[in-house]
Amino acid sequence: MNRILATRLSRLAQYSFLGLLFAFIATPMLVIVVFSFDANRFPTIPWGGFSLEWHRAILADSMIRDAFVNSMLVGGGTAVLSTLLGFAAAYLDFRYRFRLKLGFVLLVAVPPAVPATILGMAMLAFLSRIGLFGRLETIMACHVAIATSFSMAIIRLRLNDLSRDLEPAAWNLGASPAAALFHVVIPFCRPALIASFFLSAAVSFDEFLIAWFVGGVHETLPVRILNLLQGQVNPKINAIGAVVLVVSVALVLLAQRFTGVRAGRRNPAP
């Protein structure tokens, strides 16, 4: 009886801790969303009443619209390239043994571990020297360098569930290496590839510091928020933040949906 009670109390303590942690993380995001619909010019309590004024204001602002389009273009390009490169890196790590393999894996995995300020300054210095500073393609390339690590991790985990004998079996039945790759490996990895696409898009859509360093006059939506914060307090900031939050959360939830992350559940093999 005492053991059952202790177990229940332990579980209650764990759930309470997780609930408090979730509330601590979610409350600032909820505040941004709530005050984006506040009629007051400045976030104050009591709430000034429901209003869409600031959301209409960001739709009417050409700089914000351009920044949103830039974020979508950079995020979409980053998602495609990171997924392709992440799959290539994960497949090389899964299928082949070669010298300096550990160095290759570390090279792909290191960029997210480097502080964004240092990475942004290094990329700014390098890209300025080769004349590629201040382009959307530059922002995309820098985001690809970061997001590829996440793509490789997701796809490599999926490949762990693939029997190493399936491809050789396909080769023995007359399939070429390319045919085995496209008809065996890629279909097996499809959920991870889709999850990688959405997660890479979310990483790119949220990132602002490197985009601020290397983007020049080409602002993404998070950079537009940063530039607005450097001036006077602008009520449009909460509305933009709410849009960024909704898009980012939607992308992460889609990525989670395709990775099949559930308690006690794994993605079934096709």
C-alpha cells in the first residue's frame, strides 16, 4: 500500500513539474498572442478589448509583407536543400565505412553547437570577401548549414530501423544501386524526409541573428521584428510575433506528426 502511494505521489510530482515547466515556457508566447489582439497601443493591464487593428496594420505594411515573403522563400529553399543534404549525409553514414568518418559526422553536426553570434560574424566575414553578402541566397545557404544537422539526425534515426540486408537483396535480384536507393531506401525514409522538411523550414523561419548579419537589406520576418525593437515600442511587434509563433508551431507539429513521436510508439516499417 505504501509503495502504491509513493508511486502515485512520485507520478503526481513529475506531472506537476512538467506542467509548471510547460506553463513557464508557454506563458510568454501566450502573452504575445493575447496582446496582439489588444486595442491598446501599449501592452497594459487591464486589457483594452479585442481588436484586429494591429494585424491589419502589418498586412498594410509593405516592409513586413516583403519580410514575410523573404522568410517563406528562404524557409522553403532551406527545407528542400537541407533535406536532400541531410539524407545524403545520413545515407553515407549508414551505408559506407571510410576513413575520417567521425570527422565527417562532426562536420555536419557542429554548426548548431556554435553560438549564433560567432557563426554569424564568421559567415559575414567569409561571404563579404567572396562578394556574396546581402542576398537571399546567402541567408538560405547559411540556414542550410545549420538545418542540415537536424535533417541528418532525423533521417539517420529512421535508417537505424532499416535492415542492412534489404539493399543487397535488391542488388541480388537485379536492381541497380540507384534503383535500390529509389525503390527501397527512400520509400522507407519517406516519413523522416517529410519531417525533416518541416523541421528545417521551422529552424529557418525562426532564425534571425545569422540572417541579420548576412542578409543586408533583405529582411526576414524575425529580422524585421528585431529592427522594430531597436526603434520605438511598436504595437505591430506582438502581431508579427503571433504570426511567427503560429507558423513555427504548425511546422514543428507537422514534423512531429511524420516522425511518429509518441509515448511507447515507433513508426512502423512500410
